[in-house]
Amino acid sequence: MTFAQLALICLVAILGPLLSLSRGIRVPVVIGELAVGLALGTTGLRMLDPHDPTFAFLADIGFGLVMFLAGTHVPMRDPALRAGALIGLLRALLIGALSVPVGLGLAHLFGTGHGLLYAVLLTSSSASIVMPAMAGLPQIAPAIVAMLPQLAVADAVCIVLLPLAIDPANAARAAIGGLAVIAAALLVYVVMRWVEVTGRRRAVHQLSEERGLALELRVSLTILFGLAALATAGHVSIMLAGFTMGLAYSAVGPPRRLSNQVFGLTEGFFGPIFFVWLGASLNLRDLAAHPSTILLGLTLGGAAVGLHAVPALTGQPWPVAVATSAQLGVPVAAATLGTNLGVLAPGESAALLLGALVTIAAVTAVVGPLARVAGPAPVAT
């Protein structure tokens, strides 16, 4: 990768935020970044090589940071999360139970043999899509409050189950690696909690702010990359490292300054690189060469939206139910991990991402009704 290519990625990635500026239809920023990658990568002009080691490594860093932010979006300290935990958990379990026979049926129908993988994808939700889509909307309505634990459960469980479902032959190895990452993230939480309670974090924060040292950011990146190294050694996705660390930080309550620093680093540089790389690595020509994979992707996306809409029968407002179908991290990890392991059929990785795009489109379409469910924004006093 050259500086010219890096500058090109950063320049064209601006398309993502520009698409999201519309007040009528809130197109997620990642859609524009994926579109740029498609246009310049394997599918389009082939100006960007996703197999370039530097490009791929920067994308891995971006993926870890994106999932870290997704974890911090889960309001672990919010009492409302605990209040709606039971109903949210039950709804997530309902969707998971329904997804198993549907996933197995789709695998049989398309002859892929990946029924468990499809079940995990159909069950998954993505806080990194839903929460930004709701930016600016009040999140105190009971239906919204009950949705938060549902997102958290679906996110966390599916991230853990993905390595087991995509490579059943090595499920034991993946389970050990996943448990190691989770245990390390719990240790991070315990240490961070102790540092916070004893006042040491505030002292470091004050020193860092006075002298412009960015110590908290340096420490956070060190921990994240350490967890990512553990995940890589354990043959599990970097996604698990980033997400569990984000949950740990959310449970303790990261300082606003650190949150802003990580957000700027991710959204301003590494996040766009990851999504542009992802778009560049997708070969939609495979979809054209294997038309059945197009139908597979559309079916996976439509089935996910339909399954997540089922809790509307239990009293959950239908816009909220549809919003929980949003997928991103799990399909991305499935496509990346499956391609690296060589277990996916030609065009199947692109089909998984196509299904995710269908769910993102569904969430984009219900932002207006979601605003009505959330209620009027609180009036400043």
C-alpha cells in the first residue's frame, strides 16, 4: 500500500458521512464506505488490493476498534438495562430458537451445509448499527429500554458462538480461545474497576490532561491489541476481543475524553479503512457467476428481518422489532473467517454480506417509525 492509495481511501471514504447527512433517510455511514470499496476493489476498478498485507493489517486494527465502540454502545451501567433484561433476554432466546430450524432449512435448500452458521447470523443483532441509527432519539421509552438488553445478548452470544458454528471440526479449539479472550476481558474489567474505585484513574487522567500525554488512550490501545493477539493465537475473531473489551469499559464507565479520542481515531481513520477494505475484498462477480448466492443473500437478510419481527406478536412495537434485525459485525467476521479457513463456497462470503445489507436497509427504513415510538425529544431547561 502506498501513501497515494491511503490518501485516496481517506478522500473517498468521506462519501459515507455525506450520505448520512440526509434527515429524511439516515443511511449508515458504513454503506458509503462499503460502496467505495466495491467500486475501487475486486468487484470494480481493482485500484485497491485487499490482499495487500499493510492494507489488511490496518483493516484488522479498524475491525477491532469498530467492535470496541460497538461494545461501549451497550449501556452496561444503565439501570434501565437491568430493568428490561428479562423481557429482552426472552425475546433474544425466542429469535434464537426460531433461527435454528430456519438456518438448517436454508442450508439444506441451498446445499451449503452451513445451517448452524446461518442460525447464528439470523439470531445476531448489531448495536453498532442500531445505536447510531437512533442517534438524537430519546431512549427512555419502555420499548426502547427493553430493546437494549436484547441487542446486548444477541451481540455477545452470537460473537462467542460464531467460531464454533463456522468451523465445527475445530469447535473445541475455538471454544478454548474464546474463553481465554473472555477471561482476559473480565480481568481487564476487574483491574479497571479497582483503578477507578481507588481514585488512581482520576489521578492519571488529570496528569495526562495537564501534560497532553494521552495516557488513557495509550493504555487502552495496548490492552486492545493484547486481547487481539490473544484472539489471533486462539483462532477466534478479533471481533470478540474488541467487543468484550468494549463491554468491560462500558461496565466501568470510560472517561468522556477517552471516549472522544477512541471515537475520533476509529471513525476518522481506522473504521473507514476497514469498511473500504471489506468492500474491496468482496467479489460481487462471484455473485453473478453463481446466481444462487444472490438468492441466498437476499433470503438470509429477509429471513433475519422476519424472525426479528416475530416479537411484535408479544407486544414489542414493530419498528423496534425490525430494528433489532440489523447485522454487521457477525456477518463480516463470518465472511472474513470463513474465507481465511476456506470453508465457504464461491460467492458465499459475498452472500453473507448481502444479507447484512438487507437488514441495514430495513433498519434505515424504520428510523421514522422508531422516532415515533421513542417519543418527543426531551426539552432542555
